[in-house]
Amino acid sequence: MAIRKFLSFLLQTIMTGLAAAFLYVLLIDPDLLRNNGTVVEVVESPQQTESLLAGQAQTDERNEPVSYADAVEKAAPAVVNIHTAKVITHRVHPLLKDPIFQKFFGDRFAQARKEIQTSLGSGVLISNRGHVLTNNHVIEGADQIQVLMADGRSARAEVVGTDLDTDLAVLHISIDDLPGIVIGTSRRLRVGDVVLAIGNPFGVGQTVTSGIISATGRDHLGITAYDDFIQTDAAINPGNSGGALINTHGELIGINSAIYSKSGGSMGIGFAIPISLAKGVMTQIIENGYVIRGWLGIEAQDMTPQLAKSIGLPFRQGMLIGTVIKNGPAAEAGLMPGDIVVAINGKPVKETNEIMKTISRQKPGTLIELNGFREAVPFIAQARVIQRPGRNQPVN
């Protein structure tokens, strides 16, 4: 009897202990159940711990900046706001000039109405000599251009020259002690690099947004004649056009130019003209007043297997000439629509867009050799490049 009582007491004690242990795990430390008994260790970076303690660390363990204040402080003084104004004359409807109408209402409605239209944009001081680089569409058609600097000074700007094909323009202001931005390089940019956009969005004042490079060499966008854009998700809004795209060292790598948007606001797809392109255009504008650009007088597109099949020709990698401008260099060289150019100066044609850029960089008067096929028959033609007509001329 005593043994039975002892065993009953022992069993109750064990059951009570197990129940207590289960309640402890369930209510106090449920992670023990979820980890199935596995010990989970969290390892913190020693430098991160020190940063939290210090509260003012500027770089992480890879010496990469966690604050871009130094880069902004270096570049921001050279980014300016551009205010433009132009007089718009509204034409009078012919009915308002009718003598019968004027008999009853007089000629007060027959007077042309004028109004001043203003707009905002951004620009970048390239040097302390007063040259400002911006987008052509920021100042196009303006009767008056005012440049407002980050330090509050302002000056009236004169147009040095414009380039419609790349949507760039160079202005000049006369102010002493001008800050100049450090020009970087856009040739070694990589997708994922951190970039900062500085400008005057919506006229609220100088603003900095950050992001990364989403793509390089974006073309076929129909924005300019020579598309070659840096794509970024740094917020670019109306008013940012002409502003600076900089790297984390505060160096200028691009000129903010356009956004992809259905609403008019930033949607994380912005485009900037790489400084490698903008610098060459700017230099020619300052030296010549306009850009000297080679031209053959053709319109062409990439040859593809589908295109070759549709026109009944064997596929050859190259560019298919679609239009030959009358009396242009290509026409005088005997090129015709439907010709397939496979090489220029011995260099195989891989992308039409790149070849057109190569032609544009040739000085007027340069003789180039084109190898191609006309209805499967090979040919060689020589064409003399001329200045692209009717686009960029010196500013009077």
C-alpha cells in the first residue's frame, strides 16, 4: 500500500514538472519551440556597434560613405536655378477684325494680346569663367534668362550656343568669384553606382535626391537625335532639367535631362546626358558658338533576320538604309534606299546608332569608305562628310 502511494506521488510530481516546463516554453520562451533546439547566434559588426555607440560614424567597414553631405557640399554651390521669361503673342481671330463686329463692339477685341510666360530649370557652373551648362529645352525661345546662384546672387545670362541634337545649351554670366564644379568621368560608370541629382524641382529651391544608376547607354528613346543616356532612379522632376548628376565624390557625371512619366512627376525612371558627351558638345559651343557635326544624309536601321526575311534578302549584320537625302553626301556617293552597309572604314557595323554617332564625330570634308550589298551584290562607295545642315548655327 505504501509503495502504491509512493509511485502515485512520484508520477504526479513528474507530470506536474512536465506541465510546468511546457507552460514555461509556451509562455516565457516560445523561440525554443520554433528553433527545434538549435542555438541561433546573431553576429554584429564590431564597427557597426562602435558607430552606434559613437553616434557619428561617416563610413562603413568598406570605407564607403554612409552620408553624402561632403559630396553635396562640394558640388551644390555650382548648381544654379534658371528662370526664363518669354513674351507670347496671342493671334486675333479673324471674326474680331470684321467691320460689322467692330461696328457693334469696337476694335478693343481686335488687338493682339500679349502675356509673359515664365519657366524654371537648373544649370551647372562648369568653370569660374561664368559658363553654365544646361538643357536647350530649359532656355529655348526665352527672351530673358536669369541665373540664381546657391549663395543668393543672380545675374542675367546670355546664350553662347545651343545643340538641338543633344538638347544642350551653354550660357554665360558675369559674376566674380564663381564656384566651379569638378568634372568627373562617365565612361566607367556601373549599374548600381550611387548617384545624387541636384536641381530646382517645381521651383521649391535647390534639392538633392539620391539613387543608383539603373542603366547606361540608353538609346532609341526618341528624346534626342543622339540618344546616349544614363538612367537613374534618383528622383528627377520638372525643374531638375539641366541640373547636376554627381557621384559620391561630388564630381559631375551627367546633366539631368528627362523623365519617364505619365503623371508629370518622378516615377523612378530619369535620364541624364553623360558628361563625356556633354563636355565635348560644351567645348565646341564655347569655341565655335555651335557644334560641328558630320553628316551623310541617310536614315538607317539595324538589319535583323526578321527584317531581311520581310524584304526577301539574305541576312547580313549591318544597317539597312531607308532614306537617302537628295543631293546629300550619300546620294552623291551613289547609295540608295535598300542598300545594306556592313562596314565603314573597315569597321564592321554592329549597331546603327553607334555608327551614326561615329559619322557625326567626323570633321566635315572627311572621306569615308562604306562596304555593303545591293540586292546581294557587294559594293564599295566613298562619301565625303559635310556639316549637318539646318540645325545648330552660331547665336547672333
